[in-house]
Amino acid sequence: MLKLEDTYLHKGKRKALVAELRKKGIKSERVLHAINTLPRHFFFDSALISHAYEDKAFPIGEGQTISQPYTVAFQTELLEVKPDDKVLEIGTGSGYQASILHLLGAQVYTIEYQKKLFEATQKFLKRLGIEMHLFYGDGTAGLPASAPYDKILVTAGAPIVPEALVQQLKVGGILVIPVGDRSLQTMVKIVKTGPNKIEREEFAGFAFVPLLGKDGWR
């Protein structure tokens, strides 16, 4: 079992990473503070742990990755998380992004499509003492039993914006989702301004693993 140690060296590397993210345009001090607080190396396999504070994505098994820190920060900043927001995350992965949301004070509901990854992350987050609502299933269908949500975050590349996610968003809520083909996506920020009305903003140039499920890639 990987020993969870957060040394001065790790903390120094996190501080340098935060400085790099700030230079790349991340402005939210709350998001930067969460990234500076959460030991990203805890979420890495021991063979890759020396790379934990590089601004890159790395594999975590089952064909999935832990997202690049800049991408995590960018998506989280777009989401505008407030304390006590009910946030649905599609694609739990390693649990790193969900843990950032948790540190921002959100009530986190997160769903993972890959069963082995779901089981491993569920055990790991319990070990860290991070409490959130974890589910196994098809995230493209959302999680209607706990809807509506203040914010919804999708952490895999989708071919379309699943209508179920828009429906499960509160009026005034925000959905952030990468949409495109299997290799390149545009980050889409959707603000639900009325029961059947949305505003949409787009940011090009992102690459995620494919979103799997009924309204994702099959």
C-alpha cells in the first residue's frame, strides 16, 4: 500500500505548480488554494509519483487519466463553485477533481463508468477521509435521483451535450463539458437561464479521454 506522506518537497512542488497555473491565466484564488492544499501525488501510482506536479495528464488505469492540473483548474474556475453547492461530476476517475470540488465546499455527487476504477477510488477516498456521494453507472444519464444540481462537471470528452444533464441542472446553474471528437474537444460552459433556455460559451483546444455511455462514445 502506498504510504501517504506530504513532505516539504511535495509542498514546494505544489507551490511551483500553482505559480505556473497563475501564469497560464487561472485567476480564482479559491481554486488555486484548493490545488495548493490537495496532495496530487496521493492520486498517483508509485511508478509515476515523481511526475505528480508536472502540468500534464497521466494514466490511472482502465484507459483513464488524471487530468492535467491546468485543465482541472480551468474547468473548476468556469464552474464558479460556491460553498454548499450541490455538484454532480461525471467521470470520477482517480477522485482528484472531485476532491478539489470537495475542498471548495461543494456537496459532491460523482459517477464513474468503469467498475474497477469506481471500486478502487471509493476505497482510496475513504482512506483519505474525504466524504462524498460516489456512484457506479452511466454518467451520460446523470443522477436523476439526487437532481437538481447547482453545477454539473463532465471530465471526459463528449460527442454531444447529453440532454439529461441539462434537464438535471437548476435554473441559474452551470454545466461545464468538453464536446468534440475522440481526440480534440471544445470546453463548453452552459448557464441555464430559464426552464427551457440556456446561454453557451466555448473555449477551444482541450483533449480528454472519451466519455462512455448511452449519450457518449460506445
